[in-house]
Amino acid sequence: MQFLFGYRIQNLWYLAAKSEADHYTRELQREQEEIDTIPDTEAAEVAEILAEYGVEPHEYGPVVNALRKNPKAWLDFMMK
């Protein structure tokens, strides 16, 4: 009986980890698609996030522009 309980717990952990990984992959794909198809909206989202931290428009403008020039970094930022 102990073996079956341990086996079930392991299966639950596996399913939870797989579900989390699948969710991350879907979000990554969604963010990439949005960066590709609606970059202005995504740039506004970055600006909004930074503004919530008290960063002023004249300060976050260059950051947003730098991220737009580096799509890999932009995607990484959006996934944090």
C-alpha cells in the first residue's frame, strides 16, 4: 500500500510540473505572437509596467525603445 501511495504522489507531482511547463510554453508563444503582431500595444504594456514602479515616461521611453530593438530581451522581460 505504501508503494501505491508513493506512486500516486509522484504522478501528481509529475502532472503538476507538466501542467506548469505547458502553461509557460503557451504564454511564451502568446507573448511572442503579440510582440510580432501588435508591437505598439506590447510596448505600451511595458511602459505601463514600468510606470507602476514610479518610472517616469522620459526614463522608460529609452528602455522601451531598447527592448523593441532586442526582441529576445523583450520576450524575456514580458515573461517575468
